Amino acid sequence: MRTTRRPNPSFLALVALLALAAALRVPGLRYGLPFPLLNPDEESIVPRAWAMAHDLTLDPGWYDYPGLLFDLLAPFQAAVGGPSYGLARAVAAAIGIAGVAAAWWLGRAAYGTAAGLVGGAACAVATVHVVYSHAAVTDVLLTTVATVALALVVTGRLEWAGAAVGLAASAKYPGIFLAVPLVLCGWRQWRRLALAAALAVGAFALTSPFVLLHAGAAWADVSRVQRLARAGWLGFEADHVAPVAFLDRLWESLGPFLLVGLVGLGFALAGLMSQRHKLGRIGPSGRADLVLASFALVFFGQLLTLGAHFDRYVLPLIPVLGVLAGRTRGLAPAALVLLLVPLAWSLGEVRGLTRTDTRVVAHRWIEAHVPLGARIAVEPSTPPVDPRPTVELTLPGPGRPADPNRDLRALREQGVEYVLVTGAVADRVLAAASSYPAEARFYRALEKRGARVLRVDGGGGLRGPWVALYRIGASAS
């Protein structure tokens, strides 16, 4: 008599999580296209990946980020005639969905089926994870590879974990902090740790070779990025101190579920304190506590050195807190119920990504009404106006000198006829006008002495910051 094999409930749960993750990540991938309006980093990454494919080189020639994402995107760019943000975002969505599977694996390996379900579900619906899985940027890739590395450490595969640490650092430099749980769990296993370190270096060198070959240029790029991150960024002038700010970013991603994750972290730390004399001889559960708690504390600790409190910086903590929320079986049902809050938030974000960006509408108007020879001053986060000649207005920021071009007289002397600005920059400047007096005066002068010929606001079927075009030529004086 033939027996019918029943599907594994754990496998079915994984399939359901992946389906949910895809449902939240595939819609909205075309937002703002053909322009990279969702995240400005896409404009730095995708064209360089396309150039790598067509110039047959492994060197992106730019080292603000290491090379792994460029390596993954380049093969998909080889078949297109110009940089394809749509293809790059499809790869990003696939990486985000894979991250949900990685969180499920990490939870099962750490504490069992319930933790796998909660960890995977948290990663699937966390607002920051959903939004950044729509953009071809480095943060979700770092999160996915870091989650795999943590799962390998939890399961005692130290050598493979070393290779994963190298890949995580090749996704984004802070991946190097994964070395902390690796070393703690491999303590006194010096031969295995040495092999893991060699594999980490090899994996990084294989996927980001030019960071090492052009170490001087790479160090200059990395140092500049770190200085900017520590100094802060436009829009964070009145933000809370770093610990509160980043906890707020986690709350915006997970809602009240965050509290359960922090309770789980507290339980893990309490468990470690009871076994603090057993470093190197702890059991599987204690090893999971050590891996997740040490990474959470070290990674959050390095965030405290930053003045720029971007939400994407907390992404590697999402699967860790998700798994910790499922650490205690009794808390898992409550944790799953609380995930309905970020699910609702993510559905709202995805719905917005299916709308037309305000800057696309502005671009169409400019194409139809502004002469090709008109010179336009443009600030960051505005739509392209090519082939019209432009004057670039630099992005303000803490400690940066004011741009002398943010002056109507100076622009007119350069033959500028129009100025294109957006609320993505202007609203932040005006909210901190005392920090940016020259820039604030510039926007007020535009409104007072320029002739506004276009303004597009979000709402209705549109999403995005307001965009305004002013004519400042002699007729507008």
C-alpha cells in the first residue's frame, strides 16, 4: 500500500514567508524609472556595474562601497545597451527575498522552528527591509550575507562562516563586525580560526580585488564616507542622540515587535551571564545567544559613532532581533501578531511605490516647455534635464561651506535662466534654517524674485517630494 508523504510544515511555512516577501518586493520595482529616483546611491552603483560588463573589467573605479554588489549586478547589465535600473532592482528584490530565507534558517539553527518562523516573518515585513529591497543599493545585500554568516557560526561551521564574513565585508565594509561573534565562538580553536580568517580575506580579495590593489584610493574614499557619516547629513540636525535615533529607526521598521526582540535580547544576555565562565565550552543554545547578542551589541555600538541616522543602517539588526523575538516559545505567538503593524506599514509603502513620482511628471513638463538651449541650475534629487546645459547646486550638509551658486545674481551672471529645486532638499534646509542661513535665503529669494513656472506636489496618484521650476532670466527680474 502506497503511503502519502505529508508536506513538512516547516517547509510550507518557509514557502509562505517567501511568497509574502515576494508580494511585498516585486510590486513597485519600476518606481520612478527610467530615472533612479528612489535612492540616489543607485546612480552611483548601476552605471558602474554596466560599465564593468561592457568594458570587461572587474574594477568599478570607485570605492565608497566594496565590490560584491557590482559583481552581482554586472552580468545582468551585459545584455542591455545602457544602465538598466529595472534589472538591477530585480536583482535587489531577489537578494531581499533570499534574506528572508536566511533569517528563517538562522532562527531554526539558533532556537528551533518557532524562532525560524518569527525571524523570517520579521525580515519579510520590516518596513526598512521591504523598501530597500526595491533599490539596487548595498544594505540589503549586507543584511542577507550577514544573516548567512551568523547562521554558519551558530551551526559551528567556522571555516565557512569566515568566507561569509569576507563576503559580507565585500557587500559593505561594516560586515567586518561579524568577526566578533566568529572569534568568540571559535575561542581556543586557533587552527580553525586561522583558516576562517584566511577564507575571509580570500573571499574579500576575490570579490573586491581592486579595493586591495588600489588601497590608497580606496582608503581615501572610505575615509571620506566615514567623515561624512560621523559629521551627520542634511535633515538630521535636530535629531535625537544616536542611541535614541537608531532605536527610533528600528521602531519605524518593526513597530511594537521591537519590544519583543529587545526582551529576547535581554534573555540571551541573561543566559550568557549564567554561563560566562564557560567561554569555548558552551552548548548550542548558549552559542546562539553568544552569536546573536554579541553581533547586536557590537553592530549597534558602531552606529553610535555616526551623526547620520539613516534608517538603512539598522538593516543587519532586523533578522537578529526577529530571531531573538522567537527565542522563547511563549513569546512567539505574540510576536507574530505584533508583526501585523509593520506589515500594514509596508503595504502602505509598496502602494506608494506603484504611483508616479512627482519628478517624472516634472521631467515631462520640462521636456515639453523648456528650450533645449536653456541653462538650468539643478540641485540633487531633481529629475535629469539633459541635453540642456546645467549648473549643479551642491547638497548642503553640516560643516560644509555654502555653495556660492545658491545666489540668484551669481546664477544670472552664468547665464542661468531656470532653477529646478525639490522639497527633498529644500524642506530639510528650511526646517534647519539657522544651520543653513545662506541656503534658506536662496529658497526665499527664489519664491520672492523668481517666476515660478511649475510646481508638482505629491498626493492623488503621485508620490514623492514637491518639485518646482523657477525662471530667473531678465524677464523674471
